[in-house]
Amino acid sequence: MAVRKLSERRGWAYTVAAGILRPTLLAATSRTWSGGEHVPATGGCVVALNHVTKVDPLFAAHFLYDHGRLSRYLAKSGLFRVTGLGGFLGALEQIPVERESSGTSAYRAAVDAVRDGKCVVVYPEGTITRDPGLWPMTGKTGAARIALATGCPVIPVAQWGTQDVLAPYAKVPHLLPRKSVQVTAGPPVDLADLVTDGRPVTTAAALTATDRIMDAITGLLAEIRQETPPATRFDPRSRGVSEYGRPRPTDVNGPGDTSARTGEEPA
């Protein structure tokens, strides 16, 4: 049951997506939503989440939909080149991102979407976490730059339990027994002292803002898990771990090894 009515016009693509995905997720999982009052009912905003598995966006979209917002994702550009899917994503007003590029066009599109009153969803880690305990890694600065350029609120969100539905990089979901998923939103991250007021966003400001965003997400996840996160956030570059794609087999018992938590062989 929705806790806040949707005020935006859905359009045909969202009507189709919601009609298929929402009943499926309701049947396949039990969900605990909390902190939804922090999601603005209207106006442009950035929602920043942790990333533990490929189905995370489905549950995040469900959470936001139940709180009256349609989500616009920064999605891999390759998805837009898939026959049929590309047109559908375009109708959903999702935003294509070229990995390993400057990301200028995606950044501008995201800024324009926020200024147009849209809810833009960003996974600051840029990929599924490589942390062996599935804690958030170091973040990239995209979410921070969008927020600092527009002055919009950044809503930190932590999700947990999605990895039980589909283990990181697995292809087959595990739906039985029924899994529990928790999504928690926190109050907007305080970035008031860093907002540019029309001036270019500096690297230092973007990095500071990103650290605050990742701290907020990690704190919410620690509350959900009732565990203490690592003292130092995992950095794949400094650890020599590939940032994208399936972790290497040589990462066993290191950043790519999730076998202890998922019960699967290391990818």
C-alpha cells in the first residue's frame, strides 16, 4: 500500500512498468520501508543509495513510487542500445551514462532533470560494492556535483536484503523462502556550506560533499544491519581491484569475494 499518492503524471511506460514490477515485488518479498517522510513530495532532488546487487534499482524505484515519486536513473548507456529496451528506457526518462568518460552529457541531463523538478537516483559507488562485507565503498562525485550545482536536497538511502533475492553478479534469483528487504531514507545531507550559487563546482567541494553523502548512507546501513561498518571505506583503486564488471577470481578472500555472505562461489 502506498504511503503517499503519486502526483506526477506517469505516462505509458511508467504505467506498464509499475503494473508489472510492483505486484511482482509485493508477491516475492516482504518489505520494510522507513524514513520515507524525508523524500520530498515535489521538486527536484537527488536520492543517493548503496549498491549491493543488480536488483537494487527495482526496490529503490518501488520505495520511491510508494512515496509519491517517479525515479530517473543514471543508467549504463549500453542498455539504451538494446533493441526494444532502449526506447522503453527513453520513455521512462532515464539518463544514459558512458562509463570511463567525462560524463558531461549525463551530468547536464541530470542537472536539467533536477531543475525540472524530477527525482534523480544515483548510486555514488558507480557499481556493486567490492567491499567483502558489502559495505559502501568510496563514492564518485556525480551526485554531489548535481546537488551543489542546483542546490537541491540529497536524500541518503540505505537498502539491505536485496542481496538475498539476487546475490551480487548472480543470474538466478532466490525467491524461496520469501526474502525480506529493508529500505531506509535519512534526512537531507547538509551541503549548505558547499553550494556554489552558480559558480563552478570545485573538486575539493565535490569530494567533501561525496564523503558526507557516503557517511550518511553508511550510517543508515549500519542501523539496518545493527553492525559496525569498517573504519576505513573500501577503495577499489588503492586495492588494485577492477571497478567494473564481475570481480576477478583472484579476489578470493579479498574485495571480490562475497562467498561467505552469499553462499556462492567467488565470481
